[in-house]
Amino acid sequence: METEWMNETPAETPSAPETEKPKKKRFSLKGLGGKKKKRWIKILVVLAVVAAIVVGCVANMTKNVNSQLSSSYLVATAARQDLTVSVSGTATLQPADSYNVTTLLSGDIVSAPFEEGDLVAKDTLLYTMDSSDAQDSMDRAQISVEQAQMSYQQAQEALHPTAPISGTVSEVYVHNGESVTAGAQLARIVASTELSIDFLFPYASPSDFYVGQTATVFIDGYAGTQTGTVTNVSNSTTITSNGLQAISVRVRLNNPGAVSDAGTASAVIGSYSSYGQSPVSMPASSIVYASGSGTVNDFTKLAGSTVTKGETLCTVESETIRDQIESARLNLQSAQLSANTAADAVDDYNIKSPIAGTVIEKNFKAGDKVDGASSGTLAVIYDLSYLELEMAVDELDIGKVEVGQEVRITADALEGETFTGVVDKVSISGTTANGATTYPVTIIIEEYGDLRPGMNVSAQIIGEEVPNALCIPVDAVERGNTVTVPGPGALNEDGTAVVDVTKLETKEVTLGRNDDEYIEVTSGLEEGDVVLIYNQASSLMGMMMGG
């Protein structure tokens, strides 16, 4: 066998005569000597062997790659099943509410009438601290309020003078439109509408006068008579200035008005007339004075008018009085604010539970000294009326979650037990990290058995129930809603493994609802159709081991 390398000779063209070029010789073993010919034969044999090895390696590698890719596929079958559309996640249980009891105050704890494990209501007294200094400050503040209140009332009375007692107006000293100065008399008021007068009557027999007896009274300077009643008869007699024996009889009657202390009266009881004139005993009286200077207005009370204590009699109007009222009002308001602050400060020494719940920790007891915020937490209260958890739900699943949905709860700490919760809140404020957004969903568990705050749990939010749905594993779905299916000869004889990846096919499907593991196929597959799941991790491991 000869191997030749051929060189083409350019075609000759008519031209001027040229010097003839030497022709290139073809390679041929025929012209070689014995040794050279054997050497070239060896070289050609080696090249042929190398080429055969390369071709064999490539074929073997192709076979290995095909084998490794085949083992990277899992076989699954489209089958009908009841599909529960759900969203799953994990979270840590928390109490319904919790509170760390602290204080900014310093001092000794006088009492702490509770223990760990106690159930407490809201505002239950937990700690009482020594508040003696704060109590003194509150007392002083209250005194300031009372003083400011008196000043304000006095300022008000300067504008609107009032009756200091209940009774009858006996005299009026001013008129509307009249200007008065501070201290001017405005009116006189007697404390009672009744008068009491002691009369001396001739003494004849003890039975002539008795309590309840009617008396006719003549008041000097007052026309007509008044009817009175005997309220007291003296047990002994007396001698008048004229040397006559007499007995003292007290008569009470209504004040007809305009009667003063200077008035006198006489009386007739039965057939007896009293000796001379007796002074009228007026009840307590009081004069109303102007507290400030101004003009009198709205004085409508006349002599004989009845008034009650605190009733406004008139108005004494001036800018000065109104300025004094406003100043007194502001002083009173300031004093009340100071008193409220002082009272709150005292109440701060009574530390109460801000929530109803169970005492989880008690870190201080009676007799301990508290040093403000540096003392840390005094006690911890948990509201265990229910437990709750906050689960982060992916943006792709949040549309499946609604308030009121049932949630199945499991915990590794309570193996085999399942608890039921309910979605209480779905937040619209998401958190984005690494290009993905999650939304917090709050779940509450009312019947939580042996679950405890702090336990890690798994939660499955139950959505729609889809009966008898045609399903395939979620991992079988690829981009563009496609799945990989085996063509003829792609699987082994029993159909459990891929043997030839070159015979795999891609198929479009229409998808429906899904849970964490399975997804509904509404068209594109029939029940019993085989789909393949590519296990990338297995493929990479096989290549690494095979290489």
C-alpha cells in the first residue's frame, strides 16, 4: 500500500521562454531504501493505533455520559389524588401578649404579694415601693390647689357677689348703675325667716301659758298683727321694774320682712297682754360687701326677698375684676396640674400588672432595693389565653392566604400531635431580601395543649380542597410549563429508569392548583403518563465520581 502526498502543477500558459523549474516529487515508499521504508511503515502503524484509541475513548465517554445522565432522572407517574392547596412554613410560638415589668424609680420594695405561676388580672398590684417623699410632695400640692381655689372663688365673688348665708334680705344699700369701691356695703341678710321674741306676762296660774299656745304679736313700725306660737314657758317667775310678778314666755313667728334688731313688739295670749315692749331677737345676719371696685348691675333683690347661700345677688363689673378672675383661674389650673403630677408620682410607687396573664418570672421581693432602670426587669407576665406565631409567606403564595383559614400545627417536641390554629392577620407590608419578598402572617392557637411559648413549630395553612385531581410532582415541572417525558426506548424494560437520554421528549402542559409537593395538570397529560424529574445534584455527583 502506498501513501502519497500530491502537489498540483500549475497549467502552462504561452509566454516567453523561461528557464524550466524542477518538478516536485511525489512521496512514495518505492523509492526508499530498505531501512527508510521500514521506519515509515512503523510511523504509519503508530498513527493508526492512536487514531483508533481516540475514537474508542470518545465513544466510551459518550456512553458514560449517557449512562450518568440516565441515572439523574427519577421516574414519576401522573395519578389522581385529593389535592389540598396549602402554604407551609415554620415559626416560633409566642404568647398572646407579654410584658416586662420595670420601673424608673429607686427605693425599697415594701410589699410584693405574688409568686411565679400566679394568675393576675390587669392592674393587679405587684409591688409597693416606699413613697413617703412623694406623698409629702402630693400633700403640699393639694394645699396649693385649695389655696388657689379660694383665690379663684374670691375673684369670682368680686364680679358676682353672693349671699353668704340663707335668709331674708333686710336692707339694700345700692342701686343698679351705681359705682362702688371695694369694701362698700351692698345688702344685709338675716339668717332665718323666723323671729323669736321673749315676752313678760302677768303671772296668775301655771296653766295659763303652755307650749304650742297661739299668740298675737304686734311689731312696732309694722302694720297689722302677726301670729306666733309659744315655744317655751319659764319655770319660775320674775319681778318687773314696776314690782309686778311676771312669767317669761318665748314666742316664735315668721319674719314679715324689714324687721331689724332695733325693733320691739308686744303680744296677747288668751286674755293676757304682755308687759310693755320686748326687743325683737333677730337671727344671725350678714352684710354683703363689694370685693372690688366697679359698676353695680343686675341687682334684683328687694328688702324682704328670700335668698339662699351662694346665690348671686348682682354684678360688679370692671376690667380690673375680670383680669383678677383670669389670673386666679390660671393659678388654679397650674396648681391642679401640679397636684395631678404629684398624685401620679405617688401612684408610680404602686407597680401594677399592665395585662392579665400568668407570672413567668419574679425577680424582686419585699425588702429588696430597686435602683431605677439599672435594676432591669422586676417581673415578666405572659398572657396565655392563646398562643400565636408569625410565619413568613413567599410573595408567590401570599395570594392563597386569607384571614380565617384553618392551620395545622405540629412540633418536633410533641411528636404525633397535631394542633389547629387559624389565620388571624395577613400583613400587606412585605420584607425583601435577596430579591424575594415575604409577608408576615399571624396565626393564633386557642387550644394549644402542651405547646409552650418558644417552641419551634411547623404550620400548614389549609386552602382549597381539590378532590380527584390529576397530579404530578411539583419538581417535574420545568420552565414554560413543560415536562420531560420518555420517548420509545428511553426507559428500561420495567419502566423504572431512564436508559437513553437521547430519546427523552419535552411536552407542554396546562397547570392548576398545587401544594408543596404536587401540582394539578388540567391538560397535556393523561392518568398513568410517565414524567421525569431531573435530579441535578445526583447528576453532578455522578460526573464527579465518574471523572
